[in-house]
Amino acid sequence: MATSVALNSVAKAYGAVSVIENLNLNIEPGEFTVFVGPSGCGKSTLLRMIAGLEPISGGDLVIDGQRMNDVPAAQRGIAMVFQSYALYPHMNVQQNLAFGLETARMPKDVIAQRVQHAADILKIEPLLKRKPKQLSGGQRQRVAIGRAIVREPKIFLFDEPLSNLDAELRVAMRVEIAKLHRDLGNTMIYVTHDQVEAMTMADKIVVLRAGVIEQVGAPLELYNRPRNLFVAGFIGSPKMNFLPDGNGTLGIRPEHVSLSSGVPLGDMRVEVVENLGGQTVVHATAAGGTPFTLLLDGQQRIDVGTSLPVFMDPDHAHRFDAKGERIGGAA
Amino acid sequence: MIQSHLRRLVGSHAVAGYGFLLPWLIGFFFLAVGPSLISLYLAFTDFDLLTSPEWVGMANFERILTADAKFMASMRVTFMFVILSVPLKLALALIVAVALNKGLGGLSIYRAIFYLPSLLGASVAIAILWRQLFSGDGLVNMALEPFGIIGPSWISNPNYSLWTLVALSVWQFGAPMIIFLAGLRQIPADLYEAASLDGAGPWRQFRRITVPMITPVIFFNLIIQTIDAFKSFTPSFVISGGTGGPINSTLFYTLYLYQEAFGFFRMGYASALAWILLIIIAVFTALSFLSSRYWVHYDE
């Protein structure tokens, strides 16, 4: 039922400027895959190539075993949710949802039934007669998702769909999209620059940098065994601490330190203390002025300007060579 | 005390602001509001430039609306001109703007070329050129001759003469085209991307996305071009030699008004004609605004 996606040696160039080179990736049927990376890493371009909105310069896009490079966007069996929502401002919610189905000349009763079904799933029934400008950001986002649902696509694509929402709504919508995936079981590809979104929603995370895949894996796999310094620094919040270690680098996550036991890392000077209630974040500086963050359980009474003895849990230490590649295993 | 008040007043921003506004205010009151009010008064008189105006009440309006065949002829010609030229001009402007918006190379050059007739169009020189083009031995007939078509004198034939003026007006599509182009560029690209994912082809995208999204621009152009068309004067004056002929077929309302005012010096009567035109334009504009809520889509 669900659909697989394969990118075989895919490349993208704008004139002489190459933005993606020789990219290979397999997405299993029904998987929730998240492309994550900093701005300009090519994650949105990759998504748009899968959608058919950007021509593919080289390699093959294969959906369910069929090469799709030259298949028009509408015939790829995909639906996309845009960052800007891209709702048609002159149509009401119902007309927005029905537009694609009307374009496909579906019977009116089928259109009505599918619109109603999507409205039920997303609880937007009372909004059907409203124009997009009469909706809040969260409601618009639901309509945008509804527009994708009514088409009953094989694959859902999401292009940073939550980045225009406030923090609270973002968390709520994150849960809703995860639920939607659980209920529908479709293959979903989701682009974000927010690693928390990636960690909480994904079955599989694809970390991209400058058009190159740095690592592919399950969220905890990336968290526990980052392949290189970039992935180690990108996945996890607060981000991993890096200390010089001979010719290489020692990586310690802020949550894997202690003030009382473990391998001593020396005294660190406290710069800023953030009390979050359940946890305390301490921003300190290690020897040589290297910034170092500690994430401690509970509410800690720590004064700014004092020195703290810091210890690490050796079982959770990560070691990287001079090129920034992982050495051995951890965790 | 008074001196310091004065100094503060002279140095204030408000005085400086009104100082800069003054030339415009003088022009507005003495060249627009003043003459308008005087013409409103004259519309109820028999003023003829030579004798002092005598109050005649509604007589001018009564005659215009009940006993003036030329008024009816000029109304018919003007309404025909507006109904034919405005939609054709706007349609052409929109088509060219959509074509130019497709990312064509040398856009600024094409834009300038298409805009040029709008700059020249209302001039006497172009009207004279138009007369040469559409006369019996003009360029249009010379171009038709090799195909065995002996064309009439387009401007002398009452069946075609108005069409030559419509053609001249449509040729000046540059100004609305520039405004359409600006409107088209405001449409977010992701609406078209969403539509193409929804399976909409170019025609459906144009009909269901482009046109509704630029209805505010269409509305603006419609109002401006219609008012312009109602007020059109020079082409009819030059091409018909000021007569509105043949057989009143190019007798624009403004030309008739001009004939009454400066041909027969019936200034009172011409003033009444001018106020009727103002009322027609005001009614049209009001109706357009009333209808706009049903077909103009404003985002946000």
C-alpha cells in the first residue's frame, strides 16, 4: 500500500553551480523521513525535485520502482504542504480543499465526501466557508494539510510546514502530524532546519550539509553514534560540547556530565545559569576559553562567576579524529 | 511674547509643510475647484461669452435630455467607444503582460516598446498619422491591395470610422499593461506550484489563480481606462477634422461639448453637458465600486 522512494546518484545544478552531487537515498514504504540541515544545505531543493517542481539534473528518482524524472508533478502521486501554506486566498477553505479534485474532474459526490473526511480528520469543519485571511496560522496549516489529504496521495511532502507558527502551536502541530502519519500510514518526507522536530517526528533522519548527506539513521542512532563532528553538533539540544583531545576532538553531550562523579574534565568557570525548573542549563568556559554547556537535573543553586569541578560519563564520550570523523563507538 | 509665538510658528514643521503645499493648493482652488463651481453656475444660465449670463433654471438640462438629437448621437458614439475599446484594450494589455511575465529575455526593452504608444497615443501627431493610415489611399489599404482587397476609406465610412478610433485606443495598451505586469509579479510563485501539484495546466492556472489574484489591478485599470475613454477627445477631433463625422459617427461627447462651447459659444449649454458627463462618470464609478465586492479579491 505505502510507497518507496529511491534517489539514485541524484544531482542538481543551476548552470555551472552544482548544489547537489551524486546523492543516494532509499526511503522505505510508510517511513516518516526528515531531511534536516542548516539553511542552504539543499534539503528544500531535494524535496522540490521529488515533488517535480525542480528538474533533476542527473541520476534517477524512483517511486515504487518507476523512474519519475520526467513525470509531471501532478502525476507522481504526491501532495505537498508548503512553508507559506500556499492557500488560494480568493477561495474559501472548502474550495481550497476541492480545487485539486475538481481539476482531476472527480464526481461531485466523491469530492464532497473527501472534503468532509479531511475536515473531520483535521477538525476544520466549522471553517469550511471561511477565506484563508479569516484563519489563524494554525488553522491555515491544517487547511494546507487537508488539501494534501483530500488528494489521497501515495507520498506526503512537507516543506518546513511549522516554521511560521509560534512555539506552542508548533509543538501541537508536530504531534498532529505524527498522529496523521500513524493513522494514514503513508510515506512522508519532511524538511526542517529544526533538529528537535527531526528528533521527535522521524523514523529516519537524513542530515544534509552543502548538498551532501552526512548521515542517515534513526533519531537515537544519530544522537548516540554521530558519524562526524557536524552531525554530533547538529543533533541534540543543547548541542554537544567539543574539547581538544590530542590531535582529535572529544565530544560530550551536556546531559552526560556530572558535578560529583566520573572522569574529571577540570574546573570550569560559570558564565550564565538558566533555571528551567525541571533542569538547569549552565553555560561555562573550560580551560583555554572553550565554551562548555552542562545540563543538570533539577533546580541547582549555582552562582555566576564561580568555578565548578566537572566530570564526564566515559560511557557516553564521543571521540573524533583530526578530520572530524568518529573513532570507535560510544553508548 | 507675540514675537516668540510667531518665531515658533514660522519655524514649525506645519508651516513648512503648508509652504510646500501652497503651489498645489493655489492650482487646486483656482484651476479646479473654482472653475468647476463657476461651470456649475453657468450650467443654469444662457452664458454666451459676449453678454452677461442670465439665469435660465433647468432649461439647458431639459433641452439636452428631451430635444437634442446631437446629444443622443454623441452619447451613443461615446458609449459604443467605451464598451468596445476598454475591454479590448484591457484584454490585450493583460495578454501581453502575461507573456512578458514568463521570464522573457530583454523584458525592459519590450516593456518600453509596448509602453511607447501610451506616451504618444493622445497626441495630435499620432492622430494625424492614424488619419493617413486609414484614409482611402492610406497604408492599410496599400497593404491590403496585394491580396486583391480594395479597402474603403475607413475614416470616411460611418460603418468603420468609430472602429479606427477604437483601434487607436487599443493600440495604447501600454499603461494598463505596465500596471498588470506589476500586479502579476505580486502573485506568490508557490500558488502556481500548489496548482501544478493539483494538476492545473496553464489555462486553468490563468483562469483560477492569475485572474482572481489580479482582480484589484483589473478593477483599477477598468476605472481609469473607462474614465479616460469617456473623456477621450483628441483622436476624434483630429481624425474627423473637428466635425465628428461622417454622419456624427465619431462625435464623441467631449467633441460635441467642445463644438457647443467654442463653435457656437453656448457656454451655459456646454457647462450643462459637462456636468452630465461628470454625473455619468460618477455613476459608473459608484456602480463599479458597488460591484467590486462581488468580484474583486483583496488578500489580507
